[in-house]
Amino acid sequence: MTGIIAKKLGMTQIFNDQGESIPVTIVEAQPNIIVHHKTKDKDGYNACVLGAGVKKNPNRPYRGVFKKLQTMGFENVKPSLVLCEIRNPPSDWAPGKSVTVSIFSEGSTVSVIGYSKGRGFTGVVKRHGFSGGPKSHGSKFHARPGSIGLSKTPARVFKGHPLPGRMGCQKVTLKNVKVVKVEVSQNLLFLKGQIPGSVKGWVTILVGGLTALGRKET
């Protein structure tokens, strides 16, 4: 299983040979550094830890993770801003190696994992699609959830009842996302359609499906 950490740049459209417009999301995947390699004998499973970006002010324990790479001869490796673990990597993946967008091919499908946009604390109308009350003058029931009680029996509110709360900022996984175009020279990927996350947000793109993160396909 292979994958890479990328940054979402935004959406646009490109045209194929037939002149059809294809909506795409552009992601920038600068070369990732393999920070650490886990083995089945020592850690119980095989995996590689990828790093992307540069962390400006890392603390001492965080710097110690990358100090081992510097002792191996990779002095230019700096503490990464984002880390991601890839299960069952290729046999030639070793600490210090660089991973680029060349692992992807046009026309293939990938799985994209990211976090949805955070909307903060929202009410039931925005969060759950409630219709609310009358919007006319004098109404005192514009966007309230209404009665949630169940009278004397059972005299409690059931779990999972839709109520106000924090909306968004949840992990979202999209399967079978088509790779429309790959530009290795500029470290860009063009993915068909939209992907989760905000602009300049980090996403993980997997070639081997969800099993690359140790999760079963559903």
C-alpha cells in the first residue's frame, strides 16, 4: 500500500480530448519523507510514518523523533508538520526516502481522507435541517428545536436526539476518487470532483484503499 500527504489548493475545471468539462480538485503533494519504519517483530505490524511540511517550533521530544534520521546521514531532514502512518508499505520504503506524486498514475482511483470544514456551534436548523417555526413578525419560535420531552413515560430524552452542538471537523473518507491528471514537475494532483476539507487543509491520499491505514473495506 502506498500513499502521500497533500495540501488542498482549491477547485477548478479542465477539458478532456472530447471537449467535456471535468470538475477537479487540485492538491499539492510536496515530497514526503519517511520518518520511521515499524516492523512486525518490534511493533506488531508493518508500517511507515510519512512526514510533510516543516514544523516551525518543535519541542524537544518531537525533535528527538527526527534526530535519529540526522544520525543516519539525512542532515537536511527537518521536523515535519504533519505525520501519517501507512500500513503494509512497499519493501523498498526505508527511513529517509522521499515519496513523490510519481506513485500515482492518471486514470487510477484512490481513497482520500480528510477533515470536513468546522462550522462551530450551530443550531438544529443548520445542523440537522429542522424547518423551525414561523418567520413572521411576533413569532418567538424561529429556530428552536421544539419540545424534546416524552411526558411522564419514559420521562427522559432518548440518546442520539438531534440537538444543537458542534458541526463539522470530522474525519471523512472518499473512496474511488479518480486521478484525472498528474504533474510530477510541480507536485500537483488533479482529482475528479470535490474532496473533504478546507483550502490549504491537509489530506491523505491512498493508492491501496482503506487497508493502507489498517481499516477494513466496508
